Amino acid sequence: MWKIVFPGLAMIAVTYALARLSFGLFLPDISNSLELSESDSGLVGSTAYLSYSIALLVSAALIKKLGQHRVIVIAGLTAVLGLSGIASAQSYLHLVISMFIAGIGSGLASPALSQAAQSALSKQELDQGNTWINSGTSFGVILTGPIVLLFAEHWRLSYIFFAIIAIGVLYWNYYSIPSRYDQKQAMDQKMNWLSVMNKSKFLLLASLISGISSSIYWTFSRSYITVEYNMTTNESVVFWIIMGVAGIVGGAAGGFIQKLGLAWSYRLLLFLLFISIVLLTAPLNWTHYFSAALFGSSYIFLTGLFIVWATRIFSVLPALGVSLSFLALGIGQALGSFFAGRLIEMTSYPFSFILFAGIGLIGLLFPTEKAADSC
């Protein structure tokens, strides 16, 4: 199992944490260098979510045509190009284009890796394999923290280093993820799309709402604590690292879901996500760090749960199920990031964070489905 999990986890770390989510960590310094407003920053962040969503939309077709191995390689290449572009960005437009390219890899990697896991792992290993791969985001978040401490305000050097790491991970996946497991014929099976969409409607709605609610934290949490609470760079980096370390426990989501059940796990995680976002508005230092730990663990757990939920509905074509779920998540994050920046400018950080936390509770209205083996 680990021969698939380790390189897959590293690819998720690069495409999600380094290429897309690290923007939130470097936002204060990037904004100062390129003179970005809160609205500009929100638009740049939403651009990466937009390309992520587009990539998810076409990922199943690409896997069908090229196989999951080649799609994983393409994901790694876009991360390298995007990170290099961000490092050299001299203008707002240059940054927008680079962030768009950087966001593509995450939209391709998750579906392709879920298909690779389905092909290579046993049924007993599948849930745990998928959720451990998904926890790669947390390992990437942990990596970005020390780099910020080492390079301080030199964010361009950080992104150059990220690009070098991305090249190494691309090489690792190219030689470690076996292309012989590509099963393109499975993607050719005819499906009753009306039935599939009907069975997955609550998964998609849950993913959309969670994406909207969590987007403000990923994009603006570090700006919030530095602007509102005057946290130093080191303190805010510790905040980020705590979020990443806590997210590692999300790798155990597969076993957790098997014990507690999908429905109870989902509702518990939504409530914890709500608490984590609200806690950031409390004017106490310890609550900010506790918020980071709670958000990191609950978010990675929740996205791992969406993968398990999707693969149970789309048991034959897990790449398609993960694509649809993460597409809804990405659309929610794109919309959320875009409007969060404007809402913060119009109102305040505390009001905006509490509102977005409340939006996440709408997900409690959606029931979870049982596995649909025919899909």
C-alpha cells in the first residue's frame, strides 16, 4: 500500500499545499511587494480555485484518454510551472496567470491518484490509502512554515525552493506510480447519469457548502491574525505549522469513518469546522492556536470523508466521484475566496469569519448516502 501512498501523498503536498494553499501564508508579503488590496488578494486566491475546478471538470475525461499515470505527471508539471511563475511575478496580471496554472495540478492529482489507488490497492486498504494520500496537504502545510522562517520576507526564494521540490516529487511519481495499473476500459462503462447525479446530490451540496465556509480561513486567516492581533511573522508561522501538524491526523480518517460511521463522522466534523473558524475571532492568543489545530484536523478529515463518500457511491469509477465532489468543493472555495475579500473590506474580519463559519452549518441539513455499488 505504501508504495502508492507515499509518492501520492507527496504529490498532494506539492499540488495542494505548496502550489495553491501556500498563497495564504505568503499573502502579507506578496501584497506588500505587488501592492495588492484585499479585493485583489481575494481575486488572486479565487483564480487558483477556479483553475482547480476546471481541472476537476476535465480530469475524468483526461484519465479516460491518457490513463491516471500520465495525468499525475501532468499535475506535477503544472505545479512546477505555476510555482516558477509565482516566484518571478512582477505584476498583478503575472501573479494571476501563475496562480491559475498552479491551481490546475490539484484538480488533476486527486482524481488520478484515487483511480490509481482503486486499481492497485485491496478493498480493505482502499479507504485508508485514499485518506492517507489526502493528508498530503497537511505535510505540505508543515513544510511551508519553516521555509517562511528561514527566508523571512523573501517569498520569491521560497517559491523557487517549492518549484525544486515539485520537480523532485514529479520524478518520484513518474517512476513509482505504476502505469501498468491504468484501466482505461473501466472509464468506458456507460452510466445512468440521472441516477448518478441523484444519488450524489447531497455529497455535492455538502462539498459546495464546506468549500465556501473553509475558503476564508485558507486565504485570510494569517492576514487576520497579523492585522487584527498584531502577531509577529514567527507567531503567525507557528500558527500555520500547528494547522498542518494537526491535519496529519486526517490520514486516519478511513479507520475513523469505519468505526463511527459516515453520517456521524460527517456531522461531527462540520461542527468542529464551525468551532475552529469562530475561535479565530476570540481575542486570546491560545484560542488562535487551538483554532489552527482544530481547523487543520477537521478540514483534512472532512475532505478525506468526501473521498470515502464519493468512492462508495462511484465504486467502479472513483476518479469520477472524487472529481465531482472536489469540483463542488473548489467552486465553493472560489466563490468564498472572491466574496470574502470584499466582505472583509465592507465590514470587518470578525464579522466575515463568523458569517462564513455559520454558512458551513447549512451542511448539517444534508443526509449522507449509502454506498451505490452499481455506479
